[in-house]
Amino acid sequence: MPWEVTVSYNNGTARGPEHIFKASLQVDLYDSDTGTAGWQQGFFMRDCDRQLLLRSDYLRKEAELYLKFLAEGGDINDNDFMRRSVDDVNRGTEKMNNWVYEQSKALLAKGKLVGLVGGDHSTPSASSAPSASITATSASSR
């Protein structure tokens, strides 16, 4: 998940999936624990969405400015620029969550197991919502 707008400690999570993919090319494909070739199970990793990554980079800078502003005692009610920045970050996060939701929903509908790598605090809820929706729909149709 190429998103790290609201990470609380350090950045780097947005590029995690890309680094994992590159490193995976060096992984031994034979699993000695099971005696099988794990790659034959059909793993898939979606390509990094570059537009989402660039948007994350931009909004991360806005979020950092806002956090510095608050740390220095700033009041958002007195600063139009900061209010717009917060709105921009919130809209960007909402758009990202909708993207994750739709991607996860489509894969789950095909019976796939979905995992989310990278991202910040806001990303997991979007990926788990479709499975809760599918589970609720399945339960109500019984």
C-alpha cells in the first residue's frame, strides 16, 4: 500500500511493498517445510499505484507542516492555509480508502485472500470492510 500520509513515527511504509517485491525475486521457491514449491500456489502482488504513491508523498509533506504548526502552538481556526491542508489530507485519505475498499472487494468476490502490505494507520480499515460486508451479505442470504 503506497500510502504513509499519517504515519506517526517515521516514513518508509509507502515503499515497503515495492521493496518486498524486488527482494522476492531472490527468494528460494522451494519450501523445505512442506516439500513443495510455494510459487505453484498462485501468489499475486499488485503493481504499485504510482499516482497513489505520489499523492501520498505530497500529502505527507502537508501533514508534516500541520503537525509542526500544532507543535508550535498554532490554532487551525486562525490559519486558512492549514485548514485547507487538513481538508486536503482528509480528502486524499478518503480517496485512498475508497480505492483500497474497491480493490479488496473485487478480489474477495473472486474468492481471493487479500493481504495489505505497507501503508499507515488509515489503510487497514478499508481492506477489512469488504470482507465484513461480504460476510454480512452471506449470513443474511441463508
